[in-house]
Amino acid sequence: MTMQSSHTYQHIEVRKLAPALGAEVLGIDLNSPLEEQAKDELLDAWQHHLVLVFPNQAISDDAQVTFSRRFADLEVYPLSDNRNVRHPEIFRVSNCDEDGNLLPADDPESLWNNLTEYWHTDSSYRPAPAKGAVLHGIEIPEHGADTIFVNLAAAYDALPAARRSLLDKYWATHDWQFGYSYAGHLMKAMDGAEIAAVPPVRHPLIRTDPATGRKSLYISPGYIRGIDGMSDKDAQILIKELSDWATQPEFVFKHHWRKHDVLMWDNRSTMHAREAFDYGNHRRILHRTTLVGEALVT
């Protein structure tokens, strides 16, 4: 496949949204079959901008699954309560139940979704972390709940050379259950089978994009329990230091959600978090499909 310049697209229009990452994509209907040429152009735009925003896309769940599968196989979320009934590949990011009823603010499901206020990369707890995700905004609160993305490749590039060389040697342990220490007030109970499905895994602290060869930080503060050769205390200090570095304004794109926005982001080179909103009084329903990635190697 020959990648095209971001200035020579024939099937889509791409408008850059922020210096570090993020672009709006126009001229495409995600409810329709994706032609191969348009797919190639989307892959090129995705590689360059890391986060793609498709405005005004009132897609069905069927269309979202079909579109997402053009780019990779799809994950199934470990907790069954959060899966869409008809499409287990869809993770419901919502403070409402499956029938659309607003949950009380203290409901475990509503609290669980507030974990997204913490910086993270999706599925870093898996042996093959997610390649990316597609997220459809079905109902959007009027205020708050914007999603903030950071470019971890640009953050890595901006580090001093000696610092990059040191970080290249580290491996981190990502553990789903670390969340009970990190944000235990939001975590919900898991049964034995669910716990067994997500054992701790080790990933390099610096990962390399297999398509471009570009290196990036690979940090997910909500999941990283420790770093080889360090005390847990020192590991957490380092992860906070790197998170503070990566979330500086020059590495950030903030997306203000509108009804039926669809976002597609590269999970390999970004980290994201959701801003707070009044989740006890305002509905928020989004559907996410998650693209299966590849195991990480040095």
C-alpha cells in the first residue's frame, strides 16, 4: 500500500485541529461501505494526526462494528456488564443502563465510568494492547466531559537524549487490579473468571510504532503497577513525572464533543482522559469499539 501525502487526498478532506495531534475528516459517510482507496487515505491521516474526528456521523452499531473491522479485529471488554447486548465488541461508555435510564450518581456502573477521568491508554493490561479505538458520541452532556488526548511520541522526542536512552531500557508491569490501589473508590467488583482473564503483563516503557518506526512513551498511570529494577514508590514517582511532562499544552488536543461525533484514535502513541461532568444529572452515552493490537517487543 502506498501512503499518500496529507495534502493529496482524493476521497476525504482532512483539516488539522491542533499542532500536536488531531484532525477533522470530512467527505465520508461511515454508514456506507469503506472503499479501499478511502481506507488507505484514512490510514495515512491517522498515522499523521493520531486522532481523527468525523463530525455528524449518526452511525448504527452495525456500521460502527463494520467500519472498525476494516482496520483490525475487535476486542471484547473483560467486564460483561459493560458490553452491548447485541454487539459484545461494543463497550458502553455510559452513565445510563442498557435501556437508556440515567443511573444514580452512586451506582457502581456510573462510578466505574468515571475512571476515564484518569490518564490512561486503553487495554494496556493485555498482552497485545489495543491498536486504537473508535468512539461514537450518542448522547452528550451540555457541559463538561470533553476528552483530552496527548501525543506520547512528541513527548518522547522532546525529552533530552540521555533521558530517552535511560527510559529505553525499562519494562513496566501493567495490572488491571492496580486500579483498586490507584482509584479504588471507582472500581467495581469482579468475579473470578473476569479477574483470571486479565493477569498482569509486562511492556516496554518506550514502544515503537511498527508502521513508522517512531518511538513513544508508553505510559498508562491507571494500570502501571511497577517498573523492573525499581521500588514501587520510585516507579510511581517516575510515571507521574512522565505523565506531567506528556500533558504539557504543546502535546495536547482537547475534543469538545458534539452529538454523533465519531473519534478514531491511535492508542499506541497517545494517552487520554475525560474531563468531569455532572454525571448524576446529565446523560452521557458513547459506544466504543477497540482495535486489537500487537504484542510489544523492544
